[in-house]
Amino acid sequence: MTIRNLDDLLAEGVSGRRVLVRADLNVPLDKQTGDITDDGRIRAVLPTLSALVQAGAKVVVCSHLGRPKGAPDPQFSLRPVAGRLGELLGAPVHFAEDTVGDSARSTVADLADGQVALLENLRFNKGETSKDDAERGAFADQLAAFGDAYVDDAFGAVHRKHASVHDVPARLPHYAGRLVLREVEVLSRLTGSPERPYVVVLGGSKVSDKLAVIEALLPTVDRLLIGGGMCFTFLKAQGHEVGTSLLEKDMVETCRNLMERAPGKIMLPVDVVVADAFAPDAAHDTVPADGIPSHRLGLDIGPETVAGFAAALSQAKTVFWNGPMGVFEMAAFANGTRGVAEAITKADAFSVVGGGDSAAAVRALGLDESSFGHISTGGGASLEYLEGKTLPGIAALEN
């Protein structure tokens, strides 16, 4: 990747200079308490921030959180993130009460060398996500005023044409952070010449969300294992009853065509865990994939499917996994995701977890993160990279 990176910036010297870092601190918060339930994305940016702090930079961090409507909304405040970031860095993080207003200006102005400030949620400003170039550019001008250099370490946002990702780099000397550099290096291995057999595991709820990546990967993978809610549309395409399971009726013919184009390459569940209701305490049992009762819904893949998927994974030399196999948040329907994840860790393969719910599942199920080759921080970004799309944030760093 012909992009200047953090090491290039450090070699130029950053002591006393303001470095604006776009991070992805979009962490899940408990709706009742406001506590952070998974700090993985905060930890992911620590190598970049720590290197800048140790080199004496004045570090100004910006990020989004959630989907506020272009105006301040307390439930999406980054204040809890500032506290946790400070704990992990071992030093207080100065928090600005706004993004580019009086609080932000004074907070940045008061920074000493080696100190860190976090601006309030970028999406509290309409300019961040605006489709109007002038409105987005005006907000980028205000953000860029806080830095002498810009570092993008928010891989989870590089597929967005947002002010902090796409427009700010045009206004400052720009560099890729450690996380972004690693993500692109890893994903380029998958799009180049991956060691074979190359096995992809896809889950999640909707075929429509994954159709583009299936289309892109199908000619290049050796096996494509499909679980999660999306498997029921494929099972319907095979002519099976799927009960009240998640189903995209308008995608059935598409799924049928995909299977016809790659006979034997797509592997579907042979058994599923069905329940009376979408609830953690619902009555449930395992049935063959072609024997789902009309009044029940599938919430996980079954043990025979896990065994079959594990057998395919045991032969792999390269694995990409995106999307859980079932409703892993409910203990009764987590075994499929756990079983497949454990099979990936046991395979003698270079494994990539494609961010999003898959990465959350790894942590929620207490699996050893180090047993995977790489856990991406960007579900949508990693999928779009594998689809071959131009990612605005990466393109901006290349310019």
C-alpha cells in the first residue's frame, strides 16, 4: 500500500505538534446504565495513540458513536469512552463537550505535549455525514483546524464518505494509523492469492446484506459455508419449509441461482435449532434442515452442521468468517457460533474474523482472540474491501 503511515509521521517528528486522529470508538453501550459492554474498538486504537503520546504529540481524537440525527443527543455521548480510554492509556483524557465549538477549541488549545483530548461525537454535527460537498467540507475545515497532521486509524469507517474520513485528509498531511495499515495488509492477502483451500464462513441475518460479497467471493473460494438467519432463504430456495424463520422472499430466486452457478461449493446447514419463539427461554430442539415445523423458527445451526462445517474448516489454509451462526446473545442458541469459531481456531490456517457481530461474538463467548490470525474492527468495511469497492477513507489517504 503506497500510503504514508504512522512510522513516517513519527520519523518526521511530532513533539509539540497537534495530531488529529480519526478513531473508531463506536462501542456498544448498555441502554440502562450507559456502561461500555465491549471495549474492543478502544483497545484496537491504543498502539497508534500510545506511540503518538510517547513521541510528545498533542493528540486530538475524534470519532462517532451510534446514529444521532446530526444534533447533540446525550445517549450517544462519547464521555464514557473518554473515561475508559484514559484508563487504558494510564493518563487522563481531556473531554470536549462539543465537536468544533468553544469547548473543543479551548480543550485543544490547553493540551500539553503528550496529552490526549477526545472531541464529542462527530455525528452531533450535520456536516459529518452530509451528502452535500460544501456542507461536509465546511465541517472538515473546522476539524482540520485542530491538527497539524491527520492520522486515520478508524478502519470501521473508511467505507463512509464522511467529513472526518474523506475530506479532512485533503486539508492536512495525512497518514494511516497502525490499525488501518494492518487491516489493509491482511485483507489484501485474501483478495490476492490466498493459500488454499480458502474457506469462507458467512452468517448474519440477511442474504441481501451479503449478496455483493458472495458474488465477489464465489469464483475465488473453495468452500462457502452459510449459517445464521440468511441460511433460511437458501433452504427455501432448495424447496424446504422454513416455518417462521427469517426469510427474504425476494432473494429466494437469487439464492437458487447462486447454488446453480457453483454446484457443491456452497455448504448449507443439515440440521437447525428451532424454537417456539424468539426468546432466551423459549422451548427449543434440533430438527433436520428439511424438517422445520411450519409454526417454529430457526435460531441456530445444529450439531451435525457444526461437525460438517468443522470438517471443511479442518482442511482450510485460509479462512474468512463474517456473521454469527445463530442468536449467540441467547445461551440456548450460541452453540453453533461457538462451535464454528472453535473449529476456526483449531484449523491450521490463516484466519480472519470480519468484524461486526463476529468480533463481538468472539469476545462475548470468551474465546481467545489471539487464536485467530486477525480480528477486523470493521464489518462493513472489510466486506466492501473484499467486494473490490473503492473505500473513500483509503482513497483519501492514497491521494
